[in-house]
Amino acid sequence: MSDLPFYIDDPLVDLNAHRLSLHTDEEESVRRGYRATFGTCSCGEWTTPTWDDHAVFGSYDDHMNEVQATVHRRADEGS
């Protein structure tokens, strides 16, 4: 378990550079019978397949945990 704070509370994580956007996949929504979405991050380095909202949110949390680990690793290397 990490001793880092949740990424939202971490001052090293630039939340303005990592904004989640949800996009409805209309064709898949009709086919599946529920709102099917895919997610993108404003950083331009992360996009999900078409899933339900909960899966997109979980994947975004994983992305942000990786971002957090990277910024902390870089900060430690710069020390």
C-alpha cells in the first residue's frame, strides 16, 4: 500500500493537466442497451475502449495513480 495521499489531494499532481472527459458512444449504447462511454484525459495520453461509466472511472483512477507515481519518482530523482 502506498503512503502517498489520494491523487486529488497530492500537490505534485497537476489536476488541470489531467481532466477526465466522458464521451457517449451512441452506436454502442443502442447496441448494448445502456449508456456506453469512453473516456479521455486532457493530457492526450489516455483513452479507454467503450465501456460503462464505472469501468471508465476505475481506469481513470489507474491512470492518475500512474501519473502520481511518475511525478513522485521524478521529484525523488531531482532531490
